[in-house]
Amino acid sequence: MRNTFALVNRTPPEILSLIPDYWEDDHKDETLIKLTHVCRGWREIFISRPSLWTSLDCTDVDKTRVYAERSKYSPLQLRLGQSYRAEAFLLAVPHIPRLKTLVVSGDPTEILPALVEHFSCAVPLLDKLKISFARNQAPNLPEKLFNGDLSSLCELSLSGVTTPLPWRGLSNLTTFKLCHVPKDKILVTQLLDFFESAPHLRHIYIRDSIPNSSNAPAERVVILPYLEDLHIIAQPAHSILLDHLFIPDGASLCLEFKFSGKEPPIQSYLPSSEVLYNLSHITAANFCFGPERRFIQLHGPSGELCILGNWIRGHESLHAGTPKFIQTLDQFDISRIQSLAITLSGYRSRNSDITKWKIYRILCRMDDLRILVLTQCKNLPFIDVLNPDKNPDKIVLCSKLEEITLYVNHPSEFHVDELLDMAEGRASRDAKLSAITIVSTDALAPTKKVFLLRKHVDYVEYKFDDTLPEWDTVPS
């Protein structure tokens, strides 16, 4: 009686059988087996649901046989890793036509022959394929795999393998990842052919897999109408592939690179202005300087570009990367930027000397700037250049500037006197600020001095917040 009225035993079977869907994958199989040992009723409930028994790893013969039987006609997930057993895999071979997911890793000398022998047939239900080997091996993926037809495939991830590309029937493919392909093993034309065979691609991630030169005609352009984000990591980053892609409005681009050895010419790895036509009117930017993180994020009304880079090398001083950073920024039209965020990340010493005159070079090009956000900028290195009496050309810089927001860890990290001088100087030149907001992690605010700003600024606010915004915060 007590057992019958226990809450868990009053759970309807159709609800109870759904609970394993919400488990983490790490120990799902082990826990599922335990459920069938609780009682006869539970055993019947969980065994009678075929979709719970569809994950095959081929590490145990008995387990593979039981899962294959209990899964009945449900689509299968098959993982072949370092510890898979050939005997168990042979039990899964008759069920290959109902594969929905295939993940392959481990030793290619053992696994690839098995793939060639048993996966030369069409797999009509396969919607996720992931093949990953060590980058120093890069074996060839056979052309006849899956009979070259992957008509249901939605997600394709290839790492450490070479393949002629493209396969046929990729009209449903939305996500493509390609990593660690030797540069002499793939051509730009092959990538373009692949993109043309997968017109519905939305997400593309390419890492260390683009050659240093293009064999495609300059006039060849592939349209990716559904593209949402494209992330390219290269050494160094360059525009070889971007020059042949029509990037739609609203797509997000990210180029990531590192300098190693001799520094390449700046022009060699920047995208051409024609490629980023939809970012010609950049309205917001987020700059981060520092040894821990360096990036440029540019946002327009229809898209964004993020360039992540190692602008400094290990033997250089902290400020050495800033000229390269600004040299990179010189390639873009930033005259229409209205919102700018600047973060100094990871500096442990004075940073006012690092960026002051260099930031002046940036701000003097931003005639339309309305909002400026400064995060972790100790000693306010940028405030001097906003003061007409202290900047190099004695002019009102960013004359349309209306709001400044400062995020600081401690009030001692900035000088209110500098703010007062800047606000007074701008007010006297008909460039009065409408608002200054200071957000500090220290509740003991120097309120008296801060609110002297009210003489020269319409609205002043000091906030306490124990957490500062993340380094990749972009002003809205």
C-alpha cells in the first residue's frame, strides 16, 4: 500500500519514461540500465520506449545487441571512438540505414577501413556527421563514403581529415565546421564548390584550413543567402575566402589570428572593402586593448565584423600591439560611428601612456560619436583628448558627444578633476555633455566631487554595482 501511494509511483508511465531525455550524456547509459533494475513495472516502462535505446558506442558486444533490439525501428546515434570493438560494431552494421547521428574519432588506420567497407551505402536519415582525427594525421576521406549522397544532413563537422569536397545532395546542410586541414590538401575552388552545393548554410566555422593563395577566378562569387555567422581562424587571418563570398545583410563575421615569427603586411590579411559592403556604414564599435584579450568589433545596421588578434608577441612590451591595432582599424570607415566602447583588459601597470595619443587618432575620425563607454580605464587616459584645452590640436573632439559612461573597479582608479576639466572645457566651447554616469564596484563613492560635474553637465549619476560588464559588452 505504501509503495502504491508513493509519489513516484503515482507518476503516469508516459511522463516517467520522458525523464531520461533531460539527463546529461556523460553517464546516461549507465543510469538507464539502473532504472530497469528498480522494479518490474519500471523495467517494462523504460524497455518499451525504443527511443531511449538508440545510442550505440560499440564498446561492448552484449550492450550493443540489447540496444539494437530495444531500439526497434527508431533512428540511431552511433559513436566510434578509440575503445570501440569490431565485434560490437558488426552487430550495428545491419542497422546503418537508420543512422541519424554518426560521430567518429580515434585511430584512423582502424576506423577508416571499417567506414569504407560498411558505409558506402546511402544513409537517408543521417542529419549529423562528425569526423575528428589528430591534426598531424589528416587521412583522406573516401569519395564513395555514403555513396556520396547526404541529402538529410544538417550538421557536418570535419577535423583532421582531407576530402575532395563536395558531396552530393547537401540542400539541407545548415552547419559546417572544417578544422586542421593541411593547406596543400584543399583548394579555394573546392570550398566554393562545396558552398554552392549547400545553399542553405547558416553557420560556418573554419580553423586552420584555408590555403594561403586562391586558385579561383577573381570574378567568381558564391552567394550564401541564409548565412548567419562565419568564423575564420587562420595563421595569419586573410580575406582569400571572403573575396569570393557574397555576405548577406545581418550576417556576423569573425576573423581571428595570431602573429608568429615575422609580422605579415597589414593589407595581406584584411578583408577588402567590397566584401564588407554591408558594413560600409559602421554605427557602433567595441575596442579591447590588453595582453589578455584584443579585438575589434564593428557593428552596422545590417551586420557585424569581429577581428580577434594577437597584436603583441611574447617578447614585446604591453603597448607594442596598439599601433598594429590602430593600423588595422585604419582600413575601415569609422566616421559614422555613434557608439563606442573601449576596454583596457589585463594591464597591471599604468596604461595612460599606452593608448592616449593613439586613441586620439581614432576619436578624431568619429565626427558623429554620441555615446562613449570606458571600462577599466585607470587614470582616464582618454579624457584629456576630449578636453579642447589639452588635446594636441586644441579642438573640440567628437563635437556631437552626448553621454559618457565609466565602469571602474575602485574610485581611486580615476581622477574626478580630469572629468571636471573636460566637462568645463567642452561646455565653454558649445559642446556640453548631456550625461555622465559612473559605475563603481566600491560603494564609498566620492559623491561630493562627482556632483560638481552638475555645473557643466545636465545629468550626473553615480551607481554602485559589485560586478562590471563583461569585456565583450557592446554599447546598444
